[in-house]
Amino acid sequence: MVTTLEANTLLFYVMVFTCAANILLLFLEKDGHARRWFEKINLFLKSRILGSRFFEKIVYDMASDLIPKYKSISVEKGSEGLLEYISEIVYKSTLFSIISLAIFSTLAFIFNNLTIIFFGILSFTSILYPYIDYLLLKGEKDRGIYNELVFFAFTEYICQEGGRNIDYALNHVINGRLFKWIRTEAKIVLTDLLIHSKNLYNSLRERASNTKAKAYRRFLDGYAGIYATGGNLLTYMSHQIEVLKNDLKFRIGQFLEKAQMISEINIILTVIMPIVVIVSSNAQSGKIMQVLVLSSLVIYTVAMSFLIEDSRPKTGLGNIRAKPKVSEIILALITFVAAYIMLKNLWLPATIALITFSTLYGYRGRRRLKEVKELEEPLPIFVRDIADYRATGKSVYQAILLSLKEKEYNERFKKEVMIVANRLSLNSTDLKTSTGVWLFDYVFDCLDLMQKSGGGSTSTLIELANMIEDIILEKEKVKRETALASYLTYLAPILFALVSASMLALLETVSVGTNSGVSIFPISTFQVERGWLYMIIVTNTFSNTYITGLLREGSYENIYLASVTLVIALVCILQMDNMVNLLKTTLSSSR
């Protein structure tokens, strides 16, 4: 019986299995007969698993506990919807547990270690995912309301200018698709108004008392109080917009402080990691330490991703991102397998595969980010042009047509605005767009609301242009303040290689001195598994580039830069022996 496997070989088998699984999933997705067969098997397993009394009781017990929790955060999952949702989670987690148990049992047999089965048994705890999902949604809701509130406040300002109260703005939000969390809140308030026959004051005050988001609670309480006393709601909304804009700038400032901290951590890791890898190579459990170092680097990258996504303020829901294609992932895996078969090591095929994926997906991601920039940058100028034409008595529709005819914008922007103009020329009254660029879609949503509500004076349009311009400038500020982190990303693989080469040269020189009778340190031999050291350099380089892209762009789409930094890392690795020999010569001549 085989009791041990080399780490490289085991990881190779894992990658082959992943590649085969992705190809199978792609086949099932594209082939109609295979998909129908898979769906029949899936339905059969689902009915057998969830039909058992044990799992049925789990589903209903979890639902009875979670329904009040989901309602408390206004998540749109009714009792039946939640039952179906929990049933699906229980079914998938059960399948996952069975497959995990089979895999870990196989590994326990291969390695002759029964304790590995324990990890397969632990996988059954994934059945509790709905509770984790609730906690994640609770945090996401509070952040989402903060991100959306300033834009909703301006939407309400437009309605208020047209003589409409907040219930009109809430109706507009429900009928649109720009807001997620404000939309759920709007449904609660309007349900109280239309079904429970409450007045606007009581409905707003009750909702304010049940929400945990402080800014939103103050916003509702203030509006309800001024509405009840007959105060000037337009002045109140103008003040709230300024307060919320300042709050957005403050949160961006906090994010920049965290971004600087993360950049410093990345540099510290780049210096410390080579020392940890080289020292751990000579530990008694060297291979375990190497795997732990690599795993900790991966975990750090994932943790930083969540931290950045959690702390970075968004414009509303944020832009729709270009997601990696299955074909891009499969091609990268096939490249890895082919390179591994030819080269018989791990780090170089992994580097080639990452460069392949970063180039293919990163090219599409860069195009998407360029498109976002082309649609966002002209927005303030465009809105001010609309305001100028409105000041001469033109309608919103006429102002759009005249702006296209007489003003200069980039081609991508003109193309999207022309779609709206063509629709209006066919007697449509809908100005809304669906480009997936949130600020662009929001501006046209505001123009649509101005046309329908009667609001939208010249001063309001100017204020909208100023607000959009401030937000774009804040985004540029983030890029400007994190520029140093971007430059250091290119230097990180060079720094990592230099520290590694210095350590290797010093230790090899010390080892030679010890063997020749000149004992400087009590070290007789010092061997480093170069493959794992190079693998850590590649992983660290990719991690640095990925995290920096998230800091600067707020998106993982600009991963194209990883192909550049990985090439730099590859050159440094290939020159590692020359650097070590040069440093050894320098150390020997200085003794």
C-alpha cells in the first residue's frame, strides 16, 4: 500500500481533478441531453434526501428559527421562499459532506492516517450555512444602506422639488433596479401606508425605530418630524445631501488609512516571507511547514479581499463586473497540466498558468474598466449641458438631443446616450439605462424622474453634476493615494528575490566556513528546497498584485497587471543562482 506522496505530485493530481471537473461542468452546461440527465439525477437525489424525516425536521426547525431573523433585516424571503432556500442549502451541504467524506477517507487510506477522516466529518457542519448567510446579510445591509442613502436623498430631493413627498420617491425606487437595500425598506414603508393604513409620519417613525443603521434612522426621523410640523422639506433634503456627502468622504478617508496599512503589511510580508520559507525548510517537519506557509499566504489574500470589499465605500450597488469565463479557467488549468508533464516541477507550470489566466481575463477586465471610465468622466459636463438647455426652456428630451448634436463627448458615451435619444424619438417616455455602470445609470434615472415628477430645475441639475463630480474626484483620490502601492507591486518580486538570494548566499557561505573549520554559526549543512521557495515567490507576487488592484480600482478586473509582475518574478527566479553566486563571491571577498 502506498503510504506517502510527494506534495508536488499530490497537488498535481488535485489540479488534474479540478481541470476534469470544470470540463465536465462545461459539457453539462452546453449539452442539452446531458443537462436534462443531470437534472433528473439531481431531482431524484434531492427528493430522497429531503424526503427523509431527519432532514425534513432540520429544514423546518431552521426555518422557524431563521424567519424572524431574516424579517428583522428586511430580507425578501417569505416563509415559503425561506423554506425552499434552506432546503436547497441543506441538500447541497449534505451532498458536499458525502463527497468530502469519500475524498478524505481515500486520503486517509493513501496516507494511512485515520485522523484525516475527521475533516470529512467536519464538512457536515456546512449544513449551518443559512445562519452564516444571515450574519453576512445583516452586515451587508448596514453597509448597503450607507452606500445608497446619499443617492436616495437626492432622488427624494428631486421629488420634493416637484411637490411630491417621500412616498413618491419610494415608489420610484421600487419600480427601478438601482437600489437594493433602500428598495426593501421602501416596500416595508409602503406596505404600512397602503395595506396597514398608517399615515406617513407613523410609518417613517416606526421604521426608524426598527433599523440599526444610524444615518438612515436619523434621516427618517428628521423627515418625519419636519413633515408633521409643516417645515421646509426641500431645505431639509438639501442639508441631508451635504451631510451624507461629507460622511461618504469621511468613509473614503478611513478606507485610505486601511489601504496604506495593507500596503505596509504586503511589503513586510515580502521581506519576512523568504526568511520564514528558508528557515522552515530545515525544520524537522519541513514539508508540513512549507504547506502551512503557502496556505497562510492564500488565506491572507482571501482575508484581505473581504476586508477591502467590506471597508471600501461603493457608489450605490457598484458596477457590474466582468466575471471570469469557464473557458479561461479551463485553458489555464490545461496549460498548467501540460507544463507540469513537460517540466516535472510545480512552480514554473503554476507561473505559466497564472500568466495565461491573468492575460486572458485581465484583458477583458481592463476593457471593462476603460468602458466604466469613458461613461463616468463626461457625466458632470453632460448634466451641466442639460442644465444650460433647460435654462432656455427646453425639455429634458430636447436638451439631450441638443447636447448630442452640439457638444463633444467620447464615442462610447455618445453611443449609450444615443440609445436613449432613439428610444425617445419613438415616443417612449423612459430615460432609464442599463449599462451596468452605476453612476451613469443613476444620472439617467434622475433625468427620468425629473421628467415624470415635474422636478429638476437648473439649480438641481447643477447640484447633481457637482455631486457626481465630487464622487468621481473621490474615486480618483483613492487611485492617487494608492499609487505608491501600485509601484511597489512591481518591485515586490525583485525585493523578495534579493532577500531570498541574500539569505541563501549567507547560509551557504556559513556552511562552507563551518566545514572548512572556520565556525561562525553552529551550522554544518543548510539545504533549501528551491521549488517551494520559488512557489512562494510566485504566490506572493500574485497576491500583492491582486490586493493592490482591489485597493486602487475596487475591482479584481484589473488582474492584467499580474501577468507583468509574474513575468518579473519569473525573470528574478531564473536569475536566482547568478544572484546567489554573486553575493557569495562578495561575502567571501569581504572575509
